[in-house]
Amino acid sequence: MKYLIISFKNRNNLYPFINLLKKFGIPSGIINTPRNISSSCGLSAKVEYRFYNNVLDILSKSNHDGLIGIFLLSRIGLHEQIERIV
């Protein structure tokens, strides 16, 4: 399964983004930021990869200066791979 991990500098940037996702009907969750991702905030948003274009659209239409990056999390069995995509 593939997921997007959207990482922000702090929680004050994360929570408004989560609220925007909910507003547009995009299922999301809040997770602990994986160690592979350099972040000053210990929490990130997690969204299914199929919503990638929707996430980009929301980010482009709103002010999210605190965005660190968008990462692709791929899981195959117990193996996990994280790759920066934005």
C-alpha cells in the first residue's frame, strides 16, 4: 500500500491542513513523523496515495509556509520505504 506523509515545521501548520482535508472529504490521519524524515514537528498527516493530486491542489490554493515536504511511504509486507516527492 502507498501513502503520502505530509510533514510540517510545527503543529500550528499541521492542524489547519488536516481540517482542509476533512473539508474536502479526503480521509486522513495524524501519525508520528517517521525518523527518516527530518522534521521539527513530531506529527505528520497521512493520506492515501490516490489523493496525491487533491493534496497538491489544496496546498497550492492555501498558505502552508510551514510545509517541510511530501513523502511517499510504500509498504510491502514488513518492508517500508520512504521517498521524498515534493
